[in-house]
Amino acid sequence: MDTIPYINWLIMAASFVVLIWLGWKSSKTVHANNDDESGFLVAGRSLGPFVGAATIVATGYSGWGFMGSPGVAYQYGAIELLGNFMFAPAMVIAVLFFARFLARRAETLGSNTIPEYAAQLHGTGGMARLVHGVAALVTIVLLLVFLTSQIKAVGILAAGWLDLPQAWGATLMIAIIILYTMLGGLTAVAWTDTLMLMGMLIAAVIICVQVFSDIPLGQMIADLKAIDPALVNPATSDPYGPGRGSVFLVLPYALMFSAVLPYMAVRFLAFRPDVKFSVVAMWTAPFACILSLIPIVGLYMRIKMPELAEADQAMPVYLETFLHPVLGGFITLCILFAMQSTANSLLHTVSSAASHDLRLALFPTHENPRTVLLINRVAVAAFGLFGLGMMLYTPPFFLSWLGILGTGTLLAALVGPVFVSAFWRGNAYGALAAMVGGFCTSGYLLIWTDAGWVVGPLVGCAISTALYVGVSLATVGLAARHANA
């Protein structure tokens, strides 16, 4: 091991100390109010506008943005820049027009998770518990798929940076994530996300300066045309859909992504009641726009190294080849931060769905707060290790596709009972039909057809919405009899 890996190890060790310290400091929020679960699950509803915006953007733009998205740009071209940028306005729209509504209604209901919110919104008793349990199971299954891709991305990058086997790199990173998430719950996740986002923004600026200093934008366009005109002027929107305009469907997809996915939307539940969401949006917009530029690395690498064996290696090879080792080490740390910011959110949400949502669906009686908190923390460790095991034994996969499979199918399942219910409230039967229909439709289209990464989930959203409304209307009488029983 030469000098540079030793330096990288020192940088990593220092970052670990800071992350664990933030986890320890944030644990005070967990134990406030007599260990009420809201301290662990929704940060005691204590997030301010800056931290809230930072954790939203860091979570939305992390692992896939820095590792998967450059790989997609390398393989498919400039279409990925446009697709990636769509997340910025989508996040702003979600913050401005949906976040306060969701936060207020969830606070009134006493909801600490998105599955719990969906259940409480659609009745009480056995049917509500069934909605709660199904929403929790869908969340666990699909977010574990996404968590696997995040752990793999972290492992690939950490292994190269620290001169470790990929499995060891992934194990080291997930161990640290487990530790600070267990300590501070969503508060630790939000605080560490804020630190990570600052590094991500610096990394994005440095990358853009290096790339465009070497190849000006006009020359980059000409060089890409010389390689393949479709890289600049594609005839389709692959991988997002077969039509040239399919890429614009990323905007509604990203809106649903920000407003519906449990690991994103739970942040809306965690804001302080006095927060102005217009201020949150003012922070969200520039953060997201800067990070939208990251796929440029894929285009740069397509020009410089057009024979890469795997598209997902675009970012790691770029860092090793075109930056000074110390600068590359710093940016690698920032990218590891980026991937951790999503991994910790996924881990927190999956463990919450199991330790809180499934527990309440199966055993709704009140339990000792300290016992419940222990269950929450044990679930974090258990699912972190389970996700690591899935990463170690699954076959090779395209990182961005696996992320879309998990998140796209989940938002298709939950769009009816979470998003559509803000405008028209159905009943528990409609919520269950929507979850099953959205899950099956999106999953089928993504796995067994060439519908496209965005088209499949959006068709699933349409089916989920139709089932939510149609089944709710068809079962009005049945729901009323059940409520009166």
C-alpha cells in the first residue's frame, strides 16, 4: 500500500469520527420527550429549512447521481443530463405544493412514517392495520432492492480508494452507517446529510471546472458527435422511454419520487411546525441544480476512454486518471458521502417500516418506549447487515436500473394512498388495490418489457390511481358497513 492509500485512510478515519460524533450529538433528540418514537423516526419534528433542504437534496441526488448517472451518460449520451436535471424543479414543486400539506396532516394524525400515514388516513381497525402492513411490506421489499444497489456503489468506490476488496469496502461503509443511524435516527441522518451535501456541492464544482477546462462545451459536443451522433441528438429517450419526448416524463416521475417515496417524504414529516416551505424551496433549488451537472463526467469519459468495460466505472476511473491523487481523494470522500446519504435514509426507512409499521400492524397495543426504541435500533443493524448480504450474493447489475426498479415500483404502489389522497380520499379497499396494482404493473414493465425506466413506473402510477379511485367508489357501501361493525 503506497502513500496515497495511507492518506485516504486518514481522511476516511477523520470523516468517521465526525459522523459518529454527529450521531452521538443527535441522540439527544431521540431521547427527548421520554423516548417517544417520533424522536427516532421523524427527528422529533425539529428540522429547520436549511437542514431540511440539505437532507432532501442529498438523499435524492446521491449514489445514483454520482456513480449511476455518469454511467448512464457514458452509455446513452447527453439525454442523461436532461433527465437528471428534471429532479431539481420536481423537488422544488414537491416542497412548495405538497410538503406543508403532508406535514400538517401527518402531525394531526400522529403519523411517524409514510405507511402509518397511509393507514391512518384510510380508517381504523382491521382494515387500517391491513393497509399499514401491506404498505410496510412493500416498502421493505422494494427499498431493500435499492439499498443493495447503494451498498454496491459504496463498495465499488471505497474499495478502489482504500485499496480493499469490494466486499470489505462495502462492509466498512455500512458498519459506519449502521452505527450513527442507530445512535440518532432521522436526526443523525439529516445532520450527516447536511455535512455530506456541502462536500457534494464542492465536488460538483471541482469536477465541472476540470472537465470544461480540458474540453470546452463546444468541443465536447463536436467530439461526441464524431463518436456517435446519437450521443448528442438521440432518436429516442432511451433508457427512459422509446419516444424522443419520453425524457420529459422524468419531471412527473421525479415529482412522485420526491412526494411519495417513504425515505424522501418522511422528511416532510420532520420539519418544525413554524418552518416556511418557501424558504426550504429557496435552498433546495440551487443545491439540486448544481448536483444536476454531475453526469457530465460520463460524457467526458466517453471521449477520453471510449472502451471502458463497464459504464458504471466512468466515475471511479475518472477520479483515478484525471485528477491529482489528493484532490481525487477528497472528491472520492465527497462521493462516498453522497452515497451514504441515500444509504442511511434507505436503512432508516426500511428499519422503521419493520420495527414500527409492521409491529403496529401486527401488535397494535402500546409498548414501553425504551423497548420500542431498542427494537428500532436493532432493526437498523439487522437490515444493514441483510442489505450487505444481498449485495455480496446477487449477480452483476446496472446500478441505475436497480435503483429505478426499487424506487419506481414503490412510488407506483404508494401514489394512490399517499399522493392522490391529498386531492380525493378513498377508502382502505381502494388503497390496498392501488398498492397491489401499482406494484405488479411497474414491476412487470421494468423487468419483462422494454417500456423504459420512466414509462414503466408512470404507467404503474396511472393504474394505481385508477384502482384507488375505482375500487374506493365501488366499495363505498362495504367500507361503511365495515366501519359501523
